[in-house]
Amino acid sequence: MIDDMNISGNTVFIPGSTSGIGLALALELQAKGNTVIIGGRRAELLSRLAAEHPGLETVVIDTTDNESITAAAKQLITDHPELNVVVAMAGIMAVEDWHHPETFLASAESIITTNVLGPVRLIAAFVEHLQTRPDATIVTVSSGLAFTPLTVTPSYNASKAAIHMLSESLRLQLADTSVKITELVPPAVRTELLPGQQDSEFAMPLDAFVSEVMGLLEADPDAHEIQVEQVKFLRYAEVRGDYDQVVATVNASDPHGK
């Protein structure tokens, strides 16, 4: 994935990374010797994170706003012409009840805007620049729930399934360029993606997740998907032929999921 995965000497932009998986991954990549720029909507939070983690660079960006994405991309490409990795990390999740449109429509529209249009717009803003770099990577972030649904999060499941197929398609289209497409497929991780998820016994500890991800990146720089062991229960349910049982297990045991 990243420059033959020496995992160092790259310039990496991770929007939506002021907390959770994004921030943890940013700090690990910085510790490996990469220039890392994190993005978020709140300037004061970005300033605090930069002060707490010397060398970590920041840019204000709202991934739900195309003008904000365009402006941030222009600034980043000007300030960091060596930028060669973009991680489309931003994402939201919500519990929805689709029996009545007034209870889910606003949530569904927000999730699709953030989780699908956000990455699409980010890729559009950076893909021409990335093709000028000798070795570049776009990292998409799907979910185990792209492959096995959680009943209470229909829009999230659908948005991550869209990201998976987008990743597959772009990998084919961009095969004639220097740009690789790497899809990160998290399981449930102990973050604040949903209320209570940070304490869920079903979710993977954040440090353990990021550590395993970094090891996988180093071990196989050309992997199309980065799958920690815990996500394979969801990822390969249909392949194994136990999809119905996995769906039943996930929805019986974990009300929050990932």
C-alpha cells in the first residue's frame, strides 16, 4: 500500500481523523516516519491535537461540503506536493427504524452524504494529483457490515457496501496508473461511532485493531483489502455458506455492531 510499505517516508492525508480509528492510525503512521496531515471540521480541536502530538499537521475540512473538500485539497497539494496517500476515513453511523420515514430519512441522507459522497468527493479532489506521484494510494474504509448486515443500521450497512464496490471498481479503472486502491475493512472497534460502542465486549480494542492493521500493511503491501482476523467472520459469511447463521448471530448478540 504505502510506498512498498516501508511504512515510512510518505505524506499521508487522513480527513475525519480527530478521534477513533483515524487518529490512532495517524499517530501510528507518524511514529513510523511519515508526514501525516489530519483533517477535521473543528479548528480548535485540530490545534489542540497538533500541540499534543508535535509534528502532526492539520487542515480544516468538512467532508460533507464539496467546497470545503476542494479548498482543502488545493491547500494540501500546494503545501505538500509530495502527498501520495489519501485515507478516506470520515464516516458516521446511526440506529434507524425504517417502519416510518419521519424516523429515518434525515439520518439516511446524512449517512449517505458523509459515508459515500464524502469519499467520492475526496477521491475526485485528489486523484489527478495522485497520478503524478510515482507510487500513490487511496485508502477506502468499508466495514464488516458491508458483507453481513446489522438490522438496526440499514443506511450504514448500505453505505459501506457501496464503498466496497467503489473500491473494487476503481482498482480496475486505475490499474493503468500509479495509484493503488486499498480497502480497510474494520470489524466493530471500541470507538464512539455509536453510543456505548467504546465499552462493547463485542468490539475489538482500538489499540489492538490499529496494531494488527499496521502489521498487515507491513506484511503485504499489495493487499487489496486489509482485514484483521476478527472481521473475517462477517466478511466471508456468504463465501463459507453460513451467511444466514452469521446474520442471526450478529443480530442476536450485538445491538451496536460496527
